[in-house]
Amino acid sequence: MRGFNLSKVLFCQSRGWEPLYVPSILTGFQVCESDDLIMGAKTIISGSKTESERVQRQVKLPFMKSLEISLKSIKVRFFRSLITTLSLVLAVSFLSFIGVSNDVANGMLDTQEPELRRTLIRSGYDLEPGDTSAGSSPKQRWLVILSLLVCVVGIVNAQLMAVTERFREIGTMKCLGALDRFILRLFFLEAGMQGLAGASIGAILGAVFSLLSGWVRFGTVAITAISWNNVIISIAIATGVGCLLSLLGVFYPALVAARMQPVEAMRVEQ
């Protein structure tokens, strides 16, 4: 009986209780006695036993096992996950590009050379005579907001399709005792991993293209005058925004999956 704790089974049988068998080799669930109920608790009571002889049993799924299931799910649905990640990469790279481009312009302004200031104005930066820093134009901000909104809509759509594909899987887990928070944990782990990977790649790509663009337009001064601390901060902000968007995009699909009734999920034909 692979996946079962034989000593616990014999102990239950010796006390006259019916042991609870759960196929841990298929789902990773483990059977154990505990007062700290993490997932759906099963109370096994013998007809001839008193109230004090109840045994609380639970289906417990460790965090690392949840992480393993999430990774396997991403591998199985690799191309769908790739499409979701690529949409996040594009949105975050644009955000990072705008941020690092402003850092390049601010670095050139910090040199206080009039010729560099005139070069920035000719390049399209709106600088007043007393301005000491360059910021994003309203047009750039609107473009960034629209790209992020489109990214969120794409993530929501992809995750809703993933929920539809996983009806039987979710129904099976809930029949085995998985609570709503366990389903939520799986979806948030998948979204977090995709968001971290996509946002990191997008932020780095956006920063690299911005530095290359500054070098082509302004020469080596764009690289030598820049504050690298500000570049790192811009990359970190873009990465954080990407991860947040990924988690926000999966919130509604995760709620739909968690509130799904096991009977309805198992009845769906795929």
C-alpha cells in the first residue's frame, strides 16, 4: 500500500476505528492526526465510543508539495503559460523603458551642461528653464496605463480558460478534502511564479533597450552620466508592478475555481 502509513492504519484497526485512506501517490495528500486543521477535517467516531474518544484526522498538503503541483501545472500548460508571461513581459518592458529613459535624461541634466540640455529639448523632452529633472509626458503615462490594463485583461482571460480546463482536477482535489484556500493557494502560486519570471525578464529587457537607445541618441554620455542606483530602482519598481498585476489578474479566476462545487466539476465532460 504505497503512500499510506501502515502503523497508523493498524493502530486505527486495533481501536475499532475505520481508517481513512487517501491516495497520496496521486495527489500528494498525506493522512495524519492533528488538532491544527489545515484542510478538510474528517472525524471518525465508533458507534460504541464516547465523545472523548474522537480522533481528528486531516488531509494535509505541505507548502513544498503545493509548489511542486503548481510547477507541474505550468509545465503541462506550458504554451498557455508562455502566452500569459509574454503579455506581461511586453507591458513591464515598456514601463521599465520609460523609467530608465527618464533616468538617462536626469543623469544628463545633472551634469549641468547647457549643450546636453539643448540636446534633450531637441529630442522631445519638455524642459522649462528652471527644471532640474525630466519626467514622463502625459502621453507616455497614458500609454503605460493602457498597456498594463490590456495585460491584466489578458491574464484574466488566460486564467479563466485554465480554470475551465481543470474542472475535473479541481473537483477531484475538493472531493479528497481540499478547502477553498488550498485551491486559491495553487492559483496564486502559479500566478506568482509566472509574474516574477515575466516581470523580471521584461524589466531587464526594457532597461537594456532604454540604455541602448540613449547611447545611440546621445552618445556615451548617456551611459557615463546616469545614476545606476536610479536604474536599479526603476527595474525593481517595474518588476514589482508586474508581479502585482499578475496576482490581480488571477484573483477572480481563483475565486471561481475555489467556489466550484465538486459534483458540478466532476460532471463536466472534457
